[in-house]
Amino acid sequence: MDRKIQQTQLPKGAKIYLPDEAAQKRRVEAELCGVFRKWGYRDIVTSAYEYFDVLAQGTDQELQERMFKMVDRESGRLLALRADVTPQIARIVATRMREEPKPLRLAYLTNVFRYDEPHVGRYREFYQAGAELVGLPNPEGDAELIAMTVEGLRALGLERFQLDVGQADFFRGILEDLGADQAKVRELRSALGRKDVSALERIVAALGAPAAVGELLLALPGLYGRGDVLERAERLVKNPRSEAALANLAEVYRLLTAYGLADSVLLDLGEVSGFDYYSGVHFEAYVSGLGAPLAGGGRYDHMLARFGYDCPATGFAFEVSRVLLAIENQGAAEPAPGPDFFIIDFTADKTRALALSRRLRDLGAAVARDILSRGLDASLAYARQQRARWALVIGEPGTDAAEVRVIPLDGKGGERRAAAAEILADPARHFPDMGGTRHA
């Protein structure tokens, strides 16, 4: 490979966000964090790396194998970049926050690292905005997080979305009746994940399952839809664990209906992804035009016990890069605003330009200055390219240096002149909507 190409090549799975992309990313993160705050969630910040053996306590084996690892030079112990935030928060609650009143409502905005083949909307470093609700065992906690997910999607301006909601214990109850070994369970899960009915029929026949269990297994891919799914499943289920799971899901669905969200939710009792991670209700959020989920989460009541603290919990996270793809696909992206003011100064001493810049920034406006020496037309072209709202021209040849030429660059209003001293004395009178809707 050419050496120059090697010097500029990114590692596989890495991504750079250029200014417009970065602005959109920040807007998405701010919107989601705003939703979390409105629901009473407080921020928590975790380290990007920890000792591998500590993180491994709360991380499933399959995910452990995809963690980036390195050796700590000081201790010789193996370190790992976090592959999931939830085990970190579980450990923190178990060791540092167990005496705090429950429930705990915690939110985070962070990056996560996983060694994986990059695919739609995800790289090897990706960004999550999520929330964890710790210490609340009842269905209201699950309904709250699903409702927050819907509110987050709406806050981002996304439309045509749906949430697929399942219950991990429903399938576990079927497996207890089946008594199959782990290899057969993996085959079943794979066939269900693909909604492959013919493969499922072949596996069920080979298992020689009792008639009632076989009938329920074969029915799983079709147990998908609105509230009638619960009634159909109730007629088929025969074991106490699945019955309890179904009752739990029914109560969550009732609460979501009370929230007015039933139209956004589809029940899916054949969904078994994330099976090892979740202990009850789990869900994923999809939008039209994007096959990968934008958000996902669920109940993980046994996670904290791995760190010595038996406490129920549930949580979810948005994949920020996938959200950005969905926003682009749905045409909901907003152009990143530029500075409110772009000051073009032809004077030698720059006194008025610097005074105006400082005064306007003190009032919360974004101000950039054209420091290059170039013609007015070139400066205005640059200001428009930067999406500036107003150009303020000082000391233009042939004009009074004490006057400022105000040029609106967004097409709103006409050009005018004003004394620099008057703008300094009362900027709000000259620019009443300064710094208004352009800033998040």
C-alpha cells in the first residue's frame, strides 16, 4: 500500500464526524439528554476502561470475546475498554450507591467499544445515550422506559416508528418444559430470530417435544401484533413461568395503552435476541427505512447480583449513529447554524471590531471575525458559506469608520447602517432576535 495512503487511513470500524455531522450528533444527544432530565434521570459518567476481570462479572461470554483488551503496565492486570455501560453502572450501584433511596434514575451519554464487523449505523466505537432504572421491580418501570423511548423518538422529529416488545421469561418457561440441551436451544433461537418456519418445524420434530410444547414453539413466529397476541398466547401456554411472563407483559401493555402509546407498540413473543442479558420485558425501536434498531433495552434483574447486590433493574439505550441515519433517511435533519454575526473589519486598529465582538458574545451571541485580508465580496461569500446570520462591515473604503454596515445574510430584512457606538450601547434594540432559535 502507498505510504501516503497508510498515513491517512482510518482503522476499520472508526468514524470521524465532520463539523455538520458533529453538530447534528450534538443536537441528537442534547435532545435525548433533555428527555431523560424531564423524567427525573440524573447523569452518571463511567470510565472508558476498567480491569477486564471486573467488567467480565457483568458481561456475557459472547460480548467478553468482543472486548478490546490491553495490559496495564503498572499492575500487569488485563484491562478492557467498556463494551457495554450497563455492567459498569450495575457495579457502581452495587458498590457505591446501594444505600441510596430507591429507585435510582441514572442517565448516560458515552462511547462504547466492541470488536465486530462494522454494519449499518454501527462501528467499533459507537455512541450511546441511555438510562437505567434501578430498584423498581414492577411493570411500571418497564412501561416508563418504553414511554421515554417513544418520547425520545418524537423529540428527534422521527416518524413512522414502532417498538417491538417481548418477554424473555416466556421463552424460558417453554425451554423448561422442553428440557433440550444448549446446542438445540441455540438452533431454536437461531430459527426464531430468522423467523424461519421450515427450520423451526424440522427442529421441533427432531426434538420429539410434547404436543402442547411443540404447538407453542411452532406458533411463536406468529405471536406478533397488538393486544390479541396476549389472548392467543394465553390459550397455548401451559407452564407457570410462561404464564407469569405473559401476565407481566399484559400489565406493561395495559400501562402503555394508558400512556396513549398502544399504536406505537407491537408485541413479539417470538423475539429471543438478547436472551442471556434480559430477565423480563425487553424491546427494540425501529423506524421505516432502516432495518437495524435505533434503541433497545429491557429488564435485567439478575445483573446486580453478580456484584453482590440483589436488586431489580431495567434500562435502555439509543444508538446515536443509527439515529443520525434515520434522521437523514426521513429528511428530519436540520442544517447546523453558523455564527450569529460575522464581522468584516477594514480598519487598521481593529478596536471597534474587537469591542463589538466582546459585547455581542457577552450577550450570548456567536461571533466570528474575518481575520484574512481580502475583498468584501470574498468575505461575504465566506460568511454565507459559514451560514452566518448577519455580516457587520466596519471601515469599508469610502465610508465613515464609526459606522457599521449591517447585511442580513439569511434573506430576512434589508441592509442598513448604524453607528458602532449605538450598537455597543444597546445591541438588543438593533438585533431583537439575536441568538434566538438558532441555538440548541
